[in-house]
Amino acid sequence: MMNDFIQNISPSINDTIRSLSLFYPEIGIATGFILVVLADLFFHRRSPQASFMLTILCLALVGCLNFSQLGYPAEAAFGGMIIVDRLAVVFKIIFCFVSVLFVLFVRYNQSLQNSSKGTGDLYSILLAVHLGLHLMVMSQNLVMIYLSLEMVSVGSYLMVGYLSGNPKQSEAAMKYALFGAVCSAFMLYGMSLLYGFTGSLEIYSPQFASFLITTPFASWGLGLIMLLTGIAFKLSLVPFHFWSPDVYEGAPTPVTAFLSTGPKIAGFALLIRILAPFQPFNLSGIDSSIFSMTTVLAVMAIASMVVGNFGAIWQNNVKRVLAYSSIGHTGFMLMALFVFSASGFKALIFYMVIYSIMNMAAFMIVDEIEERTGKQNIDDYKGLGKSFTVLMIAMVVVLVSLTGLPPTAGFTAKFLIFSAAIEAYNLSGSALMMIVIITGAISTVVSLFYYFRIPLNAFLRTGENQVTGIKGSPKVYITLFLVFLLIFFILFPSPIQKLL
Amino acid sequence: MDYILSILIFLPLVAALLIIVLGSSFRERFKYIALAVTVIQLFISIAIYLDFSSSTAFAGINKESQFQLLEKIPWIRLDLGSIGKLEIDYFLGIDGLSMPFLVLSALVMFVATLASWEIKTNHKAFFALLLLLNTAVMGVFCALDFFLFYVFYELMLLPLYFLIGMWGGARREYAAIKFFLYTLFGSVFMLLVIIGLYFSVINPATGNHTFNMILMMDPSNYIGNSIFSTVANQELFGISARLLAFIVLFIAFAIKVPVVPLHTWLPDAHVEAPTPVSIILAGLLLKVGGYGILRVCISIFPEAAVQSAWWLGLIGVISILYGALNALAQTDLKRLIAYSSVSHMGFVLLGIASGTVEGVSGAMLQMISHGGLSAMLFFLVGMIYNRVHDRDIASFRGLALIMPQFTAFVVIAFFASLGLPGFSAFMAEAFSLIGAFTSAEINGLLPRWMAIGGAVGILLSAAYFLWTLQRMFFGQTRLKGGDIWLSQLKDINIREKVALVPLAVLALALGIFPSLAFSKMNASILAFIQLFSG
């Protein structure tokens, strides 16, 4: 009995040692996490920004390590728990970008800087979440998927409730945690069903695939749907979106900006991973049965676009508007997955890069305005174009990009997603796909209506009491850089294309 | 000069950036910067016009090698895996359909800039936006890559939204967003058609999917079973995919033209917009719609255009009559002119739908003629409004006695617009109607009664213009504002003359020597007809 194991020891150790070489970025994050915790413990008084510097350094290092992995061939590691392929590496680079912006955002956010808790813990939580994001995009084992998703979720709950200064924030954190817990329970149950049916935890294993081929969709479909519930929650897809407006409004603005980008992008990566083994049946096999995966996704996409965009019209709080618009964007991005191939992924990744730039910039501007004037409602933005001219012009560019109009990169991104969707229509010819596309087009027009309520108030109307303008602050400069990127990437999209 | 078109397009953008960078101590000079740009553009465009070759070897339309002043730089290349490579170029060039619009754009922009003297607030933003709009308009007329075309096309919306919204009249917010939503509604669906087209079209030279509009006009470049293939006859919702795409593109451009019943944004936008913006709206943006129908809708989907020609003609006639009847009922002078634009642009559609050389020539000439005349009319209305902040027809009477020179220009503009022989609109409308009338014999696209309907429109336009002239300018001077107005209603000044004289000259020149335009366009129009109705 013992001898059976002994044979396996050395290959398994060899595998682990080999795998470690693929794991440098994650080791870097883990080390950074410990260092940040220690720095916050011991040097907090002497140099309050030590943890900030360390986090930035750590993220920069991880970013470099990620870049060095770009050329690697796809390779599984740790006994098939994770896979390091180009898709994962590209996503990891995007996460680094988002996290760096988040850290800078936290650094220059007044309410977080002035809180008695300090920001050290927030940085360490971020690094933990960042590690979770990395694992999420690399995992190819059901247990690993669950663990990494929980790692991100738990960290996110903490971030949302970090200040808990008022009941609204506590409510947001509580709502998020409860909703998340239920969804993850569903997910776990779905995974156990799939494991029970297939006898394998590895979603790319032949065993898993052969079971799926031989058994009708109706039997394991429920498991898959429950598994998707967990991801749909992270993505805040309708009907699992109820948490997001409240959480976006209640959480500290930098956290909101992070939640609307990082975990959402990871959710898409996970969706790609999970849907991949089911693909051979997606457009042909399953569609013929009553219950179709494509139909489920298409209905979700339509519902998200409709609810997100029409819901945003009735909102007055800027952060809630952005929350609803982000639901709409998620539904829109889902279109890229109907053509489950490289072109769809490329469109999706391009969109996500641009989306994270736009969202980060939008929240930074909203935060800056809120700090300077205390204004959170669109109606209160009256006349701000006069006192915050540069900032509001930047906001207009961001909003134009969010709508998806030239001359901003948001247009290129929207264009690529539409291309992917039309390709999917060409391949399948299903009327449902056409309805999704048309919904996407109409929701663009609707989105213009609510996005442009901000410049409408800022520029077309005049406020009662003029607020005096401000000189540049770091956040303004970061925003301007992001806005510059939005215009730069429509003229020269090649830097992102090379990444793809 | 290899990059003359790029200079024409991006010169205003550079000037706009300059204005943004300059401090507010220069605020009085911004208008001169803008004016200098438009003057340079005017000279460049006239040079292009003089240098433009009108031989059939340079007809353009569906042959890339026949375009003039070509510029082609690879812009976006994206490998899309299974479906091949995506090819987007920075691709400019002009032929007889686009060249006249460059001259018109430069002229109208010049007049609009002169009209901007009335702007009193926030010069920096105003002139920066005006110059950005200038770039977009020039770009639309030069772009031959559909992606690039779309970028410029959408780029027009943003500055217009702010120009109407920030410097407009009382209901400016409503007018600005209405205009934006209407146009975007059309153009989003246009985007879907563009994507469908590039999936269907292959550049034979490189094997890539391309956005090259000229390649889209050749049926042999379509992939056999693709959605817009000419042979596969794919269907969407039970209609031929190509017909549906034609309709979608047509609606997108028809909103811009605008044709009844998609015109409701126009009276609001025109009335609320400040004078320079009204001039650009009527003088140029409506023409973008007509140009798009010629360059894109019909050239890419000719057989669908032949199929729907009867409907296009009908919409044209309805626009002519409905616009004219509405104009008769207006009490606001600016609104009257806005509706007269709807009516006059109907002739463009009627001429195009006829599918004859006369009709299309007439439509082109009508666009150029109306571009100048509507700019003139809006400028004249702006002059009155600027002086007394009123433009109700009923508030004025006998203006000829106190503003004789002004009245002279109004008479020229009105008579030219109503189609008096000797002015450009007469030539244009006559040719459009001849085209519509002969179409029944030549290609059978339009029935004769449509030409008759159009002719009734000329009658109506004579009615509303002459009636307005009589009410406002003739008789004893009686003003709503009494003596205060009398002192405010100064006659025309030098700046205004500089703006109005070129427009009046254009209307006369094209009316007496229409060949100034026809000779340059003819080769292209023949090639276009060849493509359209065979």
C-alpha cells in the first residue's frame, strides 16, 4: 500500500518543482502581501506610505514577470490544477494595470487616507485579491475555480466594508456578502453535481469531455447552470445583478472602481475557461434540444443590456448610473462569447482593456468632484463645466467612449464586439443572435441618453452657486493620462493588438 | 502635394488645438485664427477644383485607380483567426461626387465663421468645437474607407451637440439631444451593416477582409455564401439581406438629409442653434446625408436601390410637398427656412431616385446650390435676430425702407431659392425634374406624376417665399419694437457683405454657367449611372 505512493512521490515532487517556475508572478504577489502586512505593522508610524510604495513595487514587479511569460507555450502546472497559457497571461497583465490604478486611486482618495484605519490593510487585501484574480484566470480544476473565486469574493467583501462609516456602507457590504455567499453555495453544489456525473474535477480532462458527449444535456445541464450562477454573480449579470447598484453606491469609490473592473474581467476569463469544454456542443448539439446553453447566455445578455441601460435612465446618483451602465456593458461583452474562438476572445480582451480604462477614469472623476464639492447627483452637476472645465471635458471623452462613439477607443472596442457577434450570427444564422445584436445597437442609443445627462448638466446648464476651480491634483493627472490613452488607442490600437 | 487632402482635413484640428492651448488673453483673436483657417481651406479647395481632371479616365466611383489625390496608409490590421485578417486603411481620395462638396464646405465654413462674430460667450470652446466640426465634415467627404468614413461621420455629432446645446436658444437642451439621438439611432444600425459588409468583402490583392468602399462596390469581391453576397441571396427576417442593408443605410442617411417623416429633429435643431451652426447644419450636414446616399447606399447596393427607387422617389415628392406646406404655415422666419430646406432636399432624393444622368446631375447641383443658399438665408435671418432678438414674421413690416441693402440680399436669396431662372436652384430643380420626368422612358424607375408633384413644390416655394417677402419687407415700415428697433436695425456692414457676396455670386454663377459644376462632375455621374441602373 505504502509502496504505491512511494512511486508517485518523486514524479509529483518533480512536477511541483517544475511548476514553481511558472508560478513566479504569484510567488511575487504572496511575498509582497507578507511584506505589506509587515510594513504596515512596523513602519506605519515612521513612514505612513511605506505600504503604498511596497504595493506599487510589488505590482510593477509582477507586471514584468507576467510580461516575461507572454511567449511561453501553454503548460499545465501543479498536477493540472492551473494552466499558464497566453490567455491567462494577458488577463494577468490587465489585472496588474487595474490594480496599479486602484492603488494610486486609494493613495489619493481623501476619505480613505483620512480614515482611522489607515490604508495599509486595504493594500494587503488588494494583493490577496490580486492573487485570487491570477488564480481565477489560470484555474482549470473545479476546486481551484471555487477556491480562487472565494478568495476574490472574501477580499471584495472586506474592501466594500472597509470604511463602514455609515449605515449605507455597512448595508452594502452586508448585502454583497450575503448575496455572494448564496451564489457561491449554488456554485459549489453545481460543481459537486458535475463531479458526481463525470467523476473528474479537471474540466479539460478526456473523462470530463467524454461524459459530456455521451450524456444528454438535460442531465448535467442543471449542474452547469448552477456553476454559472456563481460567475454571473461576479459579473453582475441579470438576474444576479441586484447587489451591484447598492454596493457601487455604498462602497468607497476606489473600491467601486476596482470591483467594476478587476473581478468582472476575471469573471469573464473564468466564463471562457468553463464554457470551453462545452463548446463542441454549443452551437450545434445542444441547440437542438429544448434547453440550450446559447439561449441561456443570449437571454442573459439581452436582459442585462435592457435592465442595465434602461435602469440607468431613472438614476440620479452618478455611481448608481455607472453601476447600471456596467451591467449593460457586461451584457454587451457577453456577445463576444457567442463566437467561441480567438476572434471573440480578442474582441472581448480589447473591450475589457478599454473598459477598465474608461471605468477607472470615470470613477476617478466622480470621486474628485465628490471630494471637491460633495456632489454625487447628476442634477447637482449643474454648471460644473465652468469651474472644473478640464475635468469635465475629460469626463465627456470618457462618456463618449463608454457610449462607444469615435473618436475614442470605446468605439473600436464596441466595433470589435459587434464584429464577433455578427460572425456568430453568420455561423449559426439563429434569429436569437440577431435579436441580441439589435438589442446591443438600441442600448447604445439609450446609453447616450443617460450618459449625456452629465455634460448636459455640466455644460448646458448653469449652477446657482459657482464653486471655485481647482488646480491640478494627482488624480486629475492620472485621469488625463487615461483619457489620453482612450484617444491614443483609436489612432494606434497596435499596442493592444500585439498583446492579443 | 501628396497630402493635400490630409492638410485640408486636419488643418482645422491643429488650429483647434492651438486655440485650446492659447491663454484666455488671446480670446479676441480666436475668431481670426478660425477665419484664417477657413480662408486657407477655401484657397486649397479652389486649387483642387481648378486642378481637378474631368476626363473619363478620372471618373472614380467604383474604380480606385481613377480617384484623384489618393492617400492610402494602413491603419489597423487585426488578425481575427478563423475568419482572416481585418484591414482598415487611412484611405482618402476624391472624384466628381465629392470634389464639389470640398469647395462648398470650405465656403460655408468661411461664412459660418464670419457669422460667429455674434457669439459673445466662451470663445475658446466655441471656435475649438467649430474647427473640430470642420475637420469632421471635410473628412466625411474625403474618406473612402468605410471605417474612416464612419469615424468622421460620428465625429460630427459631438461638436454639434455642444454647439447647439451651449450657445443655442431657449429649448436648446431638447433640440441638442434630439438631434444627437436621431442621428445616432440611424448610425448605430449603419455600423452593423458596415460590419456585415466587411465580413462579406475580400480585398482580392491581399485576401484580407476590407473596409475599402470601392472594393465593396464590385460584386466579384464578395465571398460566395456571405451575408451580403450578390449571388447567395441570403435573407434576414424574410427580406433579402442586401435590400435590408440598403434600407438601413438609407434610413441612417435619410435622417441626416432629412426626409419626411424622419425630419422632426431638423426644425428644432435649426431654430435653437446659433446662426453659424444653423448655417453649417443646413449648408453642409444635410449634404452629408445626400452624399452618403450616393456614395454608400446606392453605389454598394445598386440593385436594391433600383428595387426601391419608386419608394425613394415617393419619399422625395412627399418631402418636397410636406416641407413646402409646412413652410407656408410658419410664423417664425427661421423655422420657415428650416422647412424650406426639407422641401428643397426632397428634390435631391427625387433626382437621385430617377437614376438618370439629368436627375443625378440635378441632385448634385441642388445640393451645392442649396448649400450656398441655405447658408445665405440663415445668415440673413441671423442678422435680423442679432439686431433685435426677434424673428417672427409678423413683427416686421416694410424692412426694405430701412434696410435697403439687406433687402437686396434677401431678394436675391429668396428668388434664387424659389427657382427663378438665372439662379442655381432653377438649374438644379429643373434638371432633377427632367430626370424624374424622363425616367419613365429611360429606365422606368419613376412614374411621371412624381415629376409633376415636384413641380407643384416649386410653385409652393414661390408662394411662401414671395408671401414672406411681401409681409416683411414691403409696405409701410411697422415694427413690433417701435423706435428702439428702428435704431437697432442697422443696414448691412462690411463683414456681412464679405460673407454674403460670395454666396450670391455662387448662386448666380451656377445659374448662368451650370457647366462650372456639371463639367467637373459629368464623368463621375456617368460612371455612377452605369453602376446604378446599368
